[in-house]
Amino acid sequence: GRRTQLLKGLPATSTVEENAAAGVSVYTFNVTALSSEGVAILPIIVNSNPLAEAFDIESKGDLEYRVVTTGNPVLDYETMPKSFDLQIFVEDTTGRTDLNILTVQVTDKNEVPVFRGNMAIQTVTIYVLEGTSPECIYQVNAADPENAELKYSLLPAPVPFLVSENGAIFSTKEFDYEKDPHCYFLNITVTDPDGLNSTKTVNINIININDERPYFTTKQRIYRIPEEQSPGTIVANITAKDPDDEDSPSRLFYSIQSSDRYFSINPSTGVLQVTGRIDRDALPLQLHPNISVIVRVEDSPSGHHASEMEITIIIDDINDNPPECNPSTFRKEANENTTAGTFLLGLRNYCKDIDVDPSNNQFNFTGLSGFGSNNFALESTVPGRLVVTESIDLENPANLGVEVYSLTVRVQDIACPNYSSKYPFYTSFDIFLCYIIYIYIRIKPVNEFFPVFSNLSYEFNVSEITKVGSSIGKVNARDKDWPPSVITYSIVAGGGTRDYTNIFWISPTKGDVKILARLDYETTQKHILIVQASDQEKTATVSVTVNVLEVNDEEPVCSPNFYSLQIPVSLAVGTSVNGFRIECQDRDSDPRSFRYFINEGNVNNHFIFSPSAGSNTSRLILASRFNYESGLDTNWIYRLRVYITDDNLLSARDKATHLIKTGTVALSIRVIPNPTTVVATTPGFTVVTKRENLYSESAWYVPFVITLGGLLLLGLLGYLGFLLSTWVRTRCPLAGKADGTSLIHCTFCLSSQTMTKLNTVFDGEARDPVTGKMYEFNTQSGTRRWKKSSEPLQLAPAVQVTSSATDDGGQGTDRAKAPSKKELSEKKELTAETKPAAKPSAGQSETPGQDGLRLQKRKEESEVGGLSSPAPQGRY
């Protein structure tokens, strides 16, 4: 820890150039050893500010050392700190140490510009389509480490490219792959202001596109061939080339743009050959024996670039023609009711011989044959005249189902041909050539018959509960015409009700009759429909009767369906309950079919209906007495649910298969108990019938509103009573007489049923300064009374005073209440009780111990007005 000057030459400042390699000397210093034993700890860098491992210390020998760069990291003036403070530590063998700082400053060095992006790692290849307008084709990206402004240049100079100041490479012309070089190599040089530069190569390839039209190399344009050449005969070999394919074989596609009726061309080789029969004597070659063919060559199937060439082929004539008919196939229509001898077709007008030699123009018609040829004939007098000879009626059993007759006629050339027949569409017999005519005669049906229904009328029986949409029957009509006509069905009349225009529907094609609405026997028992069948021309109608079958689908309806009754508890058994009777009706059941039974509410079976079956009316009868005394009966209200069924006339076996409907009636019976007071009259009872509105659970808000309103009204009355009692206390002054008689004077405004209870204890006495009389008072409430001279001061027991409103403005009499035994044992006390203002009856007397004083007038109250404190107004 003893610091001594061991480092010679430190502290110091030194410099080093950026990008210095590892081992470059930065600074040299010596270590002074004061001991002969030397240095214990060699000089080391113990701290670097900023912290880095870019420097190290090496020994040069004889205690001389130098600071060198490590190359980790390489010093960069632009991105790293520009100054480093290196703390160098040394210690000798005696323990003496020294620590000094070497400041190393990094100096800037002009560095070569650097390419960035793809050009920094590889040779960039740019592809330019031929025909592209001059434009920017690439952006060179380079940077100078010193952020200096760079300049771009391009070599070689004569190339059709240039580079801008910001490094953008532009093309200066529109390239043509077929005329210009296909590849360019550009050396792009970037230079900083000090002349340092970097160069990279850019390879530019010109891409060939399909932009040239192919051209024909075949020069011949006119060819000559005889007619009737066999298919496949080669006419010409067409060739062409494409400038876009100079370095490779052309891939061209050939086609014929004009009519390809006679010729075709191989799309790959361009070979033109015959594909169809070429007849020089037929139109249009008969007038124009030259055939022009437009041959098209394309450099792709889609035809981006193409050239066309017209080739003319002259057809030479040969003698090869029999008579011809145009058309060679005839289609004729004849009505099925055409009579025998009717003219159908004249073939002579359609046939001719096109040979130039007139001797070859003679021909005749023979050989009528084919299916149905016995119904037709060729007249002998006029060549080629076709007539009907037999009936062709389609409904004729001999011709049933025959709609088309296929006939053939031979047209025979009388002159001898120079060549034998060698074509498939000619027939050779003897030595003559003949031409075959095909005649198709279609027999046109005539609608001769009306549709006929299979029945004269139809009748369908349908249950009234049949589901809507169900089929209830089918009508059928046929037509004798052949082929059978398509018949459509429709309802033209009937089937309507008051609610529906038509409750029936018929399938137009099948004749199925369906129902569209529910049938009701009770409303309509029979529907008559008029159904029409039509074959689009003729119509027929038929009557369809729909009988609605009755089904028990109506439930009994009883009146009344709800009723409330009251009966006495002592009603005799067998008696009609208040004469109640129900009357039932059923639209589809006999009145005798009704059966009555009580399903719910008949506790202990007190009630029955009589009669219980066989009638549409029934009375309610009491079946057994009520027994509330023993506890057998507890209900006072019986809610009966009565069921009325219409199955009384059905047997047990029929009930399992027939529909049974049930009506319901609800009864509410209240049992009235016997009165407790004996009435000295003839025994009897009065039945009171009353309708009740039963509470519905859905009307829960009714009792809620009533209860809430009652509570609000009760609270309002209580509050008014409180206000009234407060007003009464303020309106009841103390009154008295000069003779010392105590008088309680009060005006009550309460109702006759208001009760006020007072417990007044007189625990003090005093002298009136005006009159000099003694009076007693309550120290809590201030209540006072005059004291009798003979009575000592004592605590008085509670006095109950009952106040009653008077009819004459609040005046009344007081009557003392008799004291209890305990009170009599102590002392007689004053008890006051107010009564109505009416005079007491002769039998009434005042209670002993009570003064019985009447109330005095208001002016007498002034006698006690001189008390030391005013008498409190309130209750006494």
C-alpha cells in the first residue's frame, strides 16, 4: 500500500489510428525497480474507461513495457469511443505499488466506401425484358464510414446504361433481343472525396420475349388436284419460321382459318391434306371450282403473334355423277285423317344431274321401299310424284302407334357412266349409278276425341275429422286419340263454403282430390263438385259427390257452464240444490246419450246429478247430509267439476273404438251453517243465490294494492289523530272558583270513542299570592288543584278520566269513579269522569268523594290567574 513512483513516463497521453491491427504499439514506458529483487507484479491494466479489452501490455525487456492493441474489438472511430483511460498498475517485491493513467486517443482514418445489400455479398444479376422502355433498373446502395458524399461511375462507358449521382442504374434504350447483345457486364465504382473507391460488377441479362411474328417460308400459293380424292391425300407442305426462335427449333402451330370442309392441316408439321369429299359437280364447286384456304401460323396455342397466308386449290372435274337430289332427305308431315290419293311430295323438282354432258342428265325414280311403303306409291304418269294409297289414321288398329314412316326412293341415271361406282353413298346395280333419297313422313295427330271419365259420376265418403291435405279419392279420364293426350284436371264448380271459396283441391296431373280445410258434418253433409278434364283442346266434366260422414267430434255444451250456489247445512237429503239444473246440447249426439258425473271437489260424495244419464237436462241433488259436528265434514265451500260425456248410448265394446267427447261445468257451493239465535217463527230457511268472482292467481296485484292502500290510509288517520290530540292539549286551560272548589275545565274535540288515561301525582303544595289559598301541584307536569284545608299533603293515586265529546260545544259533567280497596284504605281521592252533556237520568247519582261541580264559565278562570306560574294546558 506504500505508493512509490515506479512507472516512469506515466501518466501520459498517446494516440492510435482506428482499424489498427492486433499488436500495434500504442505507448512505451519503463518500470523503476528500487529493490534488487525486481518486480513482483508486472504492469497490468486494471481498469479501462470505457471498459474494453482493446489494449494489452507487453514486455520489451529490461523493465521496459509497451501498450499494444489486441484487435478485440477493432477500434472504429465512427462507432466506438474516441478516447480510452487505461489505469496501469505495478508492484515490486517489497510491496510498493504504483498506479498511473495512460490516455489513448483514437484518431480517424479515411476508409474505403463499402457496398451494402446484395452487392456487398454477391454479384448482382439484373434481368431486363426486351422491349422495356428506358427506366431505372437497379438502385446501388453504398456508404462511406466517414459519412462523406460518394460518387458513382460506370464502366465500360459505351454501354446503353448510366448511373446517377445517388447510385440508380438506368437503361437508356429499348432492347431488342434479336438485334442487341443478350448480356452486359457493368463495373460500378463508388468513390469518396479523397479518391478511395470500391468497385462491384453488375450482370445485366436481356430476357427474350415473344414479340416477333412468325413468317412463311413456303412460296407456292396455287395447287391443283382432281375431285373425289380419298381422305388423307397430301395437298401441300406448308413451312414457316419464328425470329424469336433463332437459337432453337421453332415451335409453331398451324391452323386453317377458312372452311375446313375439304381440308385439314397438321398443327405441328403444316402438312395440308384432304379430309372430306370434294365434289366438283356440287355447289359451290360447280360454279367456282377453286377453293381458297387461309392458313394461319402462330408461335403459341393462344395466338399472341401469328401470320396468315391464302392458298388456292383448283379442283379438276371427272365424270362421276349420278342424278342428285337436293335435299337428299325429305321430312314431310301429314294429318292422320288424310284420305287416299292425296298428293304428298314431288321429287322431280328437287333432283337433277349436274354432269355437263346433256346425255347424262336423264334419270327416273324407282324402288319405293321402306317401313310403311304399302301406304304410299309413286305415280307412273308423273315421275317422282308421291301419293297416299292407304289409311294412315293413328287410331286404326293396323297403324296403331306408327307415327313416322321411313321410305327410300332410288334416283337412277339412265346414261351409262364412264366410271363404276366407288363411293359409299352410291348403290351400283346392273351398270347404272343410282342415288338414294330418304323420305320421312311424320303422321301428325289430330285431336278427334273428347276426354272420357272412367265413371259417369264419382262419389266419395269422407269422415269429417279427416286431416287437411288428405286424399279422399281419385278421378280418371282417358282420351282415345293416339298418342294419348296429356289430360289436366281442375275443379270448375262446387265445393265452396261460407268461410272458404273452395275447400277441395285436385291434382292437375293425377286427379287426386284432397281437402284444403276441415270438413264439418254439422254444417254441410254433402259437397257436389264439377271436375273438368282437358286435353288442351277439348274438355269434359263429371260430377263428384263428397259425402261427409258424421263423427263424434263435438263435445257437449252445457248452460250454465259456471254457477255459484248457497245451501243451508240442514238441507234434506234428496232435495234439489237450489233448484239448479243444467241443460246440455251436442251438435252430433243424441240428447239421450249424455252421462253426468262429478270428477273433482265432491268430498264425501254429498252431491249427485239426477238423472245421471239418458237426458240432456239434469238437476243437482244432495245425496247425503253434512256432518260438521263429528268432524267428518270440514269444507264449507265445495267447488265441483262436472263432466258430461256423450257415450251413454254406446256399448262397452263401442266405447273402445268410438270417439267420446266431454264437456265440463264448474260449480261453487257454499254451505251456510244454522243460525245460533232461536227465531220464534215457523222453521224454515231462505236460500240466497249469489254469484262470486273467484280470485285468479294471475291477479296477485289486487290484494297487494288493497293492502297497501289500507296501510297508507291507516297511517294517515293516525297522523291526523296525533295532530288533533296536540291541538286539544293546547286548548284546555285550568279554571276554578273563589270559594276554593277545584274545577277541571276542558274542551274535548275527540270522537266519543277517544279515551285519555291520566296518572297525576300531586307531590307539592304552595300558596296563591293573590287569594292566599293553598294549592297542590305536580312537580313534573305542573298540574294543580286547590287544597282542602282539612287535608294534609299526600301523594295521590292515579286517576282515570274518560273524556266524551259533548253535543253543546264541549261542556259536560264529571262523575268520579269509585276508588279501589287500596285507595280507600289510604285516603279518599278525587276521581273525575266526563260524560256527555245530556242531563243524567233519575237513577244516576254522583259518586261519593266527588265534588260534582259543574264547569264554570271562562271568566271565572281569572280567579286563579294570579298563580305564580300559569297552569299548563293539557289533560287533567
